Amino acid sequence: IPTAELNETGTFMGGFNFLPEKITPDNFDYNTWNYFVNMTFFSFLEINYKCTLIKEDYMSNKFRFSEQDRSFSAKLRLLKEGKYIPAIASGVNDPLKQGMNYFASMYGAVTKNILTKSQHKLTISLGYYHPFNSSTLQDGIFGGIRYTPAFLKQLSAMAEYDSQGFNIGLSAKIWNRLSMHIFTHKFKCISGGIRYEYTLIH
């Protein structure tokens, strides 16, 4: 789910994810992958571009990965988190009218970080999707919680409701700039991916 948090200004991220059949729209009857690039251009603006691989039988007698579903998204932070107030952000997914637009929506989200006396960290997010069409998989209320233990800050455990169902997952920083994650989708399948991040502008 989206949160109201943004990366440090000038941060570039890129990576890929394995997507089993059960996590994709109904007309995908195969496992696939996506890859993405993300850039935080300003302290208040983050842009993301994602491509999902699609199998087609064009010019072939068997299905193969020959097409891509392209998706663009942007997030604008409206209010930075303070000691007592949450961060507030608004975003848009798949705003261009091309193809089926399975994630075409706009959303609002609020996020608050809570640090305990023993330095355990809880991050709570809540938001709402407004769909752009009847095909979108994002519609209605979403929310989640992330727990980062004080004794292992490279690891986070997450639970969320993504407007369609409940998911749980883990993310881990395995190197200074490299992270991995694994999660369930409605407890029906397991997916995961890897991400590289680097601050281009300080």
C-alpha cells in the first residue's frame, strides 16, 4: 500500500519483483515479473515508472514474454510528519488512459511513526483509493502497520489491508544500498523482490 512517507530528496531506486499468477489480474494465467525505477526529485514529490512483462503469441506458435504493461505513478506530500501530527500525501496511479489500467486510481494517505522508549518503531498508515475506472483493483479503504525492532533495524515486518484483502510481509536491508522483501497476497501465494537505492543528490 502507499504511505505518506517519501524517500530522502535525490534518492533513486530500481528493482524487480516476482509476481505469481494469483497476484495478477484475472486475464493473467501465468507467473510474471515487473521492474521499476523510482525517483524522489524534491522533498515533496516522488515519481515511479513500472513495467510488467506480458506473454503474447504474436508471430509465434507459443506464448512468450514479448509485451509490457507500462504504469506511471506520482506521490505529492502535502504535510510533513511532526511530533504530534501525521504526514499527509496524495498520489495518482496509472492516470494515462491506455490498456486496461488495472491500478488507475488516485488516493490520499496519512502516516505516523511511533517510537517506543526501547526504540522499537511502529509505522501506521491509513488511506483511501478513488478509482478512475471499473477495471481497477484499487478501490476503497486501505491501511497497514510496519514494525521495526530496535535490536535489528535492518528488518521490518508488515501487515496490511490493500482494499482487496489482507497481506503480510518482511523486508530486509542486506547491504547498504540493497534491500529484499517477501510477502503473501491474501495468504494465497508468496511473492518477493529486490531493490537497489542510491542518493544521487544530497
